[in-house]
Amino acid sequence: MDTQQYIESGVLEEYALGILPEAERAEVERLAGIHPEIRHELDAIVMGLDAYAEAHSLTPPPAMRDRVLAGWQQAVRGQASEENTISLPPMSVAPEPVAAQPTATFTPPVASAASEPVVRPISSAPEPMQQAPARGYGWLMAASVALLLSLGANYLLYNRWQHTQSELFAVQQEQAQFATTQQASQKLLATQQGELAVLRDEQFRHVTLAGTPAAPSAKARVLYNPATRAVYVDVRSLPVPPAGKQYQLWALDNGKPVDAGVLAASTAAGEGLQQMKDIASAQAFAMTVENVGGSPTPTLSTMTVVGNI
């Protein structure tokens, strides 16, 4: 299971808001018990919602409590008055056993006494005063619930926006890396095309440099264009120079050595052609091992390869 994808799906935020079906809530709780990263993210979301709701909660007006209590008291008094009114009529029928005596004279007073509660007004507590606080409290509760749902939805959207920003940043990083790789590939392709053009150019003379007794298996090649004075070197096999040392190419013009430049480590390892210093005239080329940076004069005892044009 991809826990990161599950976390970013939004189901944890819906769980925290209490809008998930019971089956999906049970699944969230099961996965949270198995995967610590899901439990950590769920706890963070719940704490974030609680903090957000507390920061934006509404405090009821100070008089709301008194209004609600007054409404309940009036409702209770009204209900008690109604119960008294309804319970009095049975008292008016109590004299029925005496009705068999024609001379009884207490019937009118009983009827009069029974009629008193009937005409007694029961609207001592006005209905608007009883219902207004309840309706106001209901609207306040509905507004609070709506506010909490809105805050939860905003938090969910903000969390998803953060995930989207992270994904966008990752895509931008990949694009930048791809652009860098593409530029390097284009540069390498241009270098290889240039080397191929040199190898195919018939104006270049190919001078083979063979190994000396100091390095019998060493091999290299110099490509020299007398018309343009361009010089390229192509290493086939050279021993690895000692630490702090570097190969240097020399052009021999009438027996006099002329510095043609030092070889890069990659060139000495045989990785492609390297353009050297321009040489006006030469009858042979040779390589020696010198200190890093080159030497004004060759060290003949370290001559590794040499070849005549």
C-alpha cells in the first residue's frame, strides 16, 4: 500500500470533519493502527482542525443565557397553568351521585365553582417570548455548525493546496534536471561532431606516436594541419602518470622542442580528442611526463611516445 498516496487522497481530512460513512471511518482507524505515518498525519489534522476552530469560534452574547433561562421558565409556568386548567373539570362532576336527590341545592355553586377555571386566562406567558429565545439559540447553533464545516473545508483545501505546491516543485526540479542533462548531451554531441569532422578532414596529417623503451606499450596519435597550424592529439594507450605529474606534447621543429600544451587527465585516459596549441612547423611530435602545468623544456628521461611526420 502506498501510504503517502493514501495520506494525500484527502480521506483523513474527511474523517476529521466527520463526513465519512461508518465503513470508511472504520477503514481509516484500521490503517491508522497499522501505519504510524497515517496515525501521525491523522493526529496532526485533528489537532489542526481543533486549533483552527478554537481560534475562530464565536462567543454567544452575554444576555443569551438569561434569555434562554427566562424562556424555559415561562414555558414551564405556562405548561403548569395548562395542566391546572385541564385537571379542574373532573371536580365539577364530583356531585353526580347527589343528582338523584331533587331537593339538593348545591349544584349551582358547584357549576359556578367549576366554571371559574374555564374563564381564567392561560396566556399569561406570551408565546413569542417563549419561542424567540429557542429560535435565536437554534440559529446560533446552526451558524456555529456552518462555521465549523466551513473552517474544516478551508483547512482541507489548504492542505491539498500544499500537496499540489509540493508536487509542482518536484516537477519543476525534474524539468530543470532534464534541461541540464539535455544541455550536456547537446554539448557532447557537438564535441563528437567536431572530432568526426577533424578525423575526416584530409588536410590533417595523422602522425603515429609509438612507445619508447620507458613505455613500450604506449600509443598515441597526432593530427596536424600545416595550413591552419591546428594540432589535435588522440591517445590510444598511456600509462597513468604519477601523482602531481602530467603529460606534455612537444613539436620538434628542426630538432628544437616547441611546447604544444599539456594533456587533460580525460585525454590521457583516452576519452576523445583534445585540441592543442597551434604549431607553425614541425617534423616530429613527442610526449614527456612533467609537473602539473607543464615545463618550458622537456624532460627527455620521461619521454613516453614519439613519432615523425
